[in-house]
Amino acid sequence: MALKSTLTDILEKIPVSLFLAAYCGYLGFGYYMHMTDAESELNIKKKQIVTLVDANKKKDKTIKEVSDFAKSIEQKKVDIRKLAQDLREIKNVLPSHIDVPVFMKMVLTEAGKVGLSVTKLEPIDIVKKEYFHEQAFRLKYQGVYVELVGFFERIANLTDIVTVNSFEATATGVSSGKYAEIEGSMDVVAYMYAGSKADQIDEQKKAEAKP
């Protein structure tokens, strides 16, 4: 009984606040261990949540990449269809070859119709593009301004596509009636279809289809 009384006296002398502080410290330590212990249930759940979030992010990224790839495929299809259409238009408009003597005769004829004098006409460079080739002819001329304009108009109205490049003109100092004469040169360019791999494939299919 004496021991119990003594213990009771000691406990009564200890402030209640000290008990509360000790109890709070105990709870705080438990909370700290709960929050920091890697094996605690809370941290295990946190790890599971982080893993799920990362997995969802990777899934979203994969879905976006697949979607972007599908869009790029669709755009490529559109581009290919447009290219095929452009090729068909080029093939329908341009001849497969240029008959040089015939073309030169046509140019001389058109110049003669407007009175433009051609002093020289000869084929020069062939420029090879991906789907067509350009055959240039160097033309030297003498005449007056209105004859030159008339020649340009006739060239522009030809059935075949023909352009004029590298145009030069110089006054000769000689007058023909009320017009001053000029002389110079230009490149008259004709175009022909160069063919494509698609044409080669078509020809191969036609050859294989023959009995």
C-alpha cells in the first residue's frame, strides 16, 4: 500500500501538460514512421498510385503517337493522290518527245506570219526535271517592236506549251518606216513528258497481262 501511495503521489506531482506532451510526441513519432517508412501501407499505396499515373502517361503518349502516325499516313495518301493527278495532267498535256525539225519549222512559220526576221535558230540545252524535260532553242531575230509582240502572242496561243526565256533586245539605230528596228535573242523552250516509275509499272503490268 505504501508503494502504491508513493507512486500516486509522484504521478500527482507530474504536470498534466507533460503527459499530454509525451502522448503527442508518441503520436507524432507514430505519424512520422507512418509517413516515412517505405514499407508502410500509406507509402505502398502512394507507390501504386505513382505507378498507375506513369502507366497512364505512357499509355496516353503511345495513343498520341499512334494517332499522329495515322494522320501522317492519311496526309501521305492525300499527297500521293494529288501527285498522281498532277502526273496525269502533265502526261495529257505534254508530248512524249519533241520532233526538233518540226518544232523549228513551226517557230519560223509563226515568226514569218508577223514579219519578224529570224537570223538564227538552233537547239541548245535539254534540262531534265523529275517529270518533264525542257528543250531550249536559241533564236536570234531582227524586226520592230510590234512584230516582236505579235510573235510572243502567237507563241502563247500554240496548242503545245512553249515559253520564252532569256529575252534580249537592242535598238539597231535603223528605222523601218515609223518604227525603230531592234535585234536580239531569246530562248524558245518546248516541254516533253519524261515518264515516271508509275508509267514503268503500268507498262510492266500490261506486258504481264498479255497472253
